[in-house]
Amino acid sequence: MADVKLTNVKKQYDNGFVAVHDFNLEIKHEEFIVLVGPSGCGKSTTLRMIAGLEDITDGTIEIDGTVVNDMEPKDRDIAMVFQNYALYPHMSVYENIAFGLRLRKVPNKEIHKKVTEAAEILGITELLGRKPKQLSGGQRQRVAIGRAIVRVPKVFLMDEPLSNLDAKLRNQMRAEIILLREKIRTTFVYVTHDQTEAMTLGDRIVIMKDGYVMQVGTPQELFNHPANLFVAGFIGTPQMNFFDAELKKDRNGYTAKVEGLNVKVPKHIADALDKRESVPEKVLLGVRPENLILTDSGESIGASIKVTEMMGSEIHIHAELPDGKNVIIKVQIADLDDDQQNEMLTRHGIAFRIRERTINLFDPEDGRNLAVSDAAAVPTNE
Amino acid sequence: MADTTKKYASKSGRERTSRILIYVFLTALSIIWMIPFFYLICQAFRGESRSMVTYFFPKQWSLENFRILFRETEFGHWYLNTLIIALFNAVLQTVIVLCVAYALSRMRFKGRKLLMNLMLILGMFPGFLSMIATYFILKLIGLTSENSVPGLILVYAASSGMGYYIAKGFFDTIPKSLDEAARIDGASRSRVFFRIIMPMAKPIIIYTIMMAFIAPWGDFMYASLITFGHEKAYNVAVGLYKWLDKEHLSNYFTVFCAGGLFVSVPVTALFLGLQKYYVEGVTGGAVKG
């Protein structure tokens, strides 16, 4: 059992810069948590505070119920994989993996057993005699992971472990991490700036910006119900579209008027709006590019096409509304034959409607999602 | 085609001429540099007279000067003194310099910048400014004259932390994540230093040892002041220099040269023995590269 609890954790550097503000999170046993955000958002700092490599300015970090604020990294029973691998260059792969066990005075026989086991899991058995400089990037990263898993730590920390690998290897290693996780059930905290890694690996994702937690939730929650404009824009490619909308209430519920088109607000949002003390009239309506549906009939919004990106199985259409606003539409073309696809690619104008069920409404003032009760405001750069 | 061949040929011809010129120049330079050393050897083995002469090659080769050196003078004492001081200092200074450099490279503490700047500025003042004060302090605790050997070791080792700069520069190039990985693996700071950093720091260890050995080996100023005329406590530099006095010169010049030859042996041996470690770096493969 190893759960990690961060309570009001704050990190302020000597020069006064606050890297992490009031971070609260309870990580459950065997949970895979991903910290994600743009560079400088404090995600690595948070991880390093859990590891004990950075002092904590304020708040507490508990591992397994014990406050570890002042505990040395070596006493926290954690393992960490670094972005740049950090292998000991003068030791063989075997010794690299065995180092932590040797320091813990594990008998040689057992070390041998554990190292061979770990090497087998990672498929690096034939590399055990080599020095790190004789390995490729992917192999080095495997050794670094081997060094971490061999001790069976309470918490497994990974700091952008894949970002030094090329795209193909990264996909492969990502899949391997998922498999690895099945084999060694332990608590994971994983830092990345890559939203794909976050979405595919995490049980829960923590999105951070400028040292603040923006939202904590499952990949699905984050994708479907982003807590604020930042999360909405950060998760998903291409980015979510935002429209200015006017919110009105009548007998049938709420309607949002977007570019002359009336969009019925779905029930879960309407219910949330009813619970609010006040509902703003002007809102931002967010809708993902795949939820704008091309249509030839009925009520729709017209736009002229500026750029069409052929992605293979889908097309990204960058279009301009009459008022000059840009909008991106993602169209699946797998069902279309070549002629239809060509027709699609050579169009000049389109009309689209909005898949009402999928919309999100945001407060234009502070960027909060109106339907998410405890949404964090988007920090403004002070 | 023919044109390009010609061009090529003329280019290589020009290259060869310039290379010959360079080698001639370098050979001439090295001969000039070697002359004093050859002169020293020749004088050391000269048998016919012990004073200065006006010719280069001895008329009679002999080992007489070496016999005098070890049988009739205190040179053996001086040599031993110097060796003890240099060896002790090599060990102490290397340990101190590496520890200071590592701490300044890795740890962040209040006053770190101030300390580094202060040491740098203090290092710019010539050491002999504090010589008189040092002498009186050592005298108070009884480490001058006949006890000069421990006194000198203390003087050399005490200020050695100021020479942290080059070693710190080297440690700065070793990625911090190596330390961090080892600390998470279960190593204490000192274990990280000895098990992870030291094996990678061979070139800088060798460099520090050489510097720490050579400096007291050839030191004259401090040694002459602190021994203060106590002949048995001299080091080689002070001892040999006394023979260049007017009263001694005519009797000891060739002996002086023989001593000089002996003095150069350990330094040369040290350099030849350690130079191969000096050039190789071992950080390859630690992190992405």
C-alpha cells in the first residue's frame, strides 16, 4: 500500500519566484497519475518535491501516511526515471540496475535474481554486460526503468521519460510503459508536456499552469468537461473552437445563440446553470472540431474555407466566418470514396451545425466552465 | 582534369614546404629549451673541478658529485623533507580541493556566491603578503625551524581550498541528475561523491594531485622563511639555493647541478606516469548525448 497525499504544497525559490501554489492532491494506491502542462507550469517541481530533490516551502507531502517533508530521498522508498536517463557511465548495465540494491545491502544472490528478472521484463538481458555509452537511446531508457523497478518502490516517479526519444520509439515505449504497469502494480506519478502521453497513460490527469492546478480528473472528464478555457484549449488537437454566444432562458430551458444559430443547451449544463446564483448573459461556447458537423440543409453557420489539411483518414478544415473569426472543423473521410474526398478538398465554402450534446459553456470573465462546480479560474499573468 | 591535378599537386607541395618550415622551427625551439637541461646533466657528471667553468662538456665524467651530495651534505635530509611535504600535501590538498569544489558545484547554501567570490579575490593577492603573519602564527604553535615539515604541510594544505575553481568547473559538467538518481537509489551525499562522482572525475583528480605535489616540491619562499636558517629542516629548493652563495659556489656548483637533477626526477616521473589519465574523459553515455 502506498498512497501519496499532497496538502497545500507550495514551492517558492530563493529569488521569490513561486513555482507551485497550494497544490492539493490525493493519489491512491496503484494509481497512475500524470502531471501535464506547458513548460514552466511547476509539474517537474512538484514531482521533485515528492522525490525529495527540492525542499518544500509550505504544506506537507505524505507517502503511505508518513509526512516526508524532511526525509532524505533515499529514505522515501521511491524510484525515479529521469528525462536524460542519468545512468552511471562507469558502471555496466548490470551494476547500474544493481546499485540501489547494493546500497541496501541485499545479498548478492538475490541481487542477481532481481536484476535478471528486471532485465527480462524490459528485454535487455543481452545488454547487461555493456556500458551505458554503448547503448541506444531507447535501450538507455529501458536500463533507467530497470534501475527503478528492481527495488519495487512504493512510488514510481517519471520525469518526462520519453521526451528524448524519437517519435516512433516514443510510441513504442509508451505502450511498453502501459504493459509494465500491468506487471508491477505500484503508484505512478508521471510528468509530461505531451497530452497524448497524458491521455493514454493516466488514470487521472493533473493539468497545471503557472504553478496552479487547473483540473484533476480522468482523461474522459478532462476531454469532455474541461474545467476552464485553459484545459479546454490544452487537451485535444486541433484545439477546441470558441464562439461568443448569448445565453437565454425560456420555458424549454436554455438556448445559446451563436452566429445567428440557436444552440439548445444540453440538460446536464442547464441543470448546473439552474443551481448557480447568477448566470451570465454573454458566454463563450466551446466545441471540439470533430463536433462541428457539415450540413447542406437546415439551420447552419456558413464559412469560407482558408486551408484544408489532409491527414489521411480525416480532414482538418480551417475556415473563416463572415465576421472574420477562425474555426477548425475535423471531418472523418474514411467512408468517402476518392471522388468525394477530392470534392471535399476542393470546396470553397461550407455550412456547419453544432453537435449540441458536446458543447461547453465558459464564463468569459474568468474562463471557468459554467457547468463545473469547483472549476479553477485561469491564472492571469501577473 | 590535368589542370585540377596540377593545382592539387602544387597545393600539396606548398603544404609540404610549410610543414617542413614548421618542423624546423619547432626543432630549433626545442633544442633551445633543452640546452639548460643538458648543461645541468653535463655539469652534474663533471669530475675535474667543482666550480663554474667556461666550457659545456666535461673533460672527465664521474659520479663524484653524487657521492658528495649524499655523503657530505644534508641533501638527503632536504630531499626527504620535500618528499614528505609534497606527498602529504598531494593527499590533503586533493581531498580538500575536490570536496570544496564538489560542495560548491552541487550544494546551494547561504553565502555560497559570496564565498566563491571572496576566495577568487583573495586568490588574486600574492601569497607572500601574509607570509610574515603566517610565520608568527606558526612560531606561536611551534611549527617553525626544526618543526618546519609539519608547519609547511599545514601552510600548503590550509589554503588549498581556494584552488577549487578548475575542479568545480569539471564537476559542473557532470549532470546533476546523476547525483539525484544515486540519492534516490539510496546513496548519501558522501556515497554519491565517492561511488558516482569520483570514478568519473579521474582526469581532474590526476590534475589536482599533480598540482598539489609540484607546488610544495618547488616552493622556495615559504620554505626559506619558515625553516629560518635551520639547515636540517630545509627543503631542496632552499638547501640548493644556499650553495649558490658566493662562499659556496666555487666548491658546490657541480654538486648543485647533481642535486638539481635529482629534484627533477619525481616530477618528471609523476607527469609521465599520470599523463595518460589526464586526457581521457569518462562521462560519455551518462545522459543523452
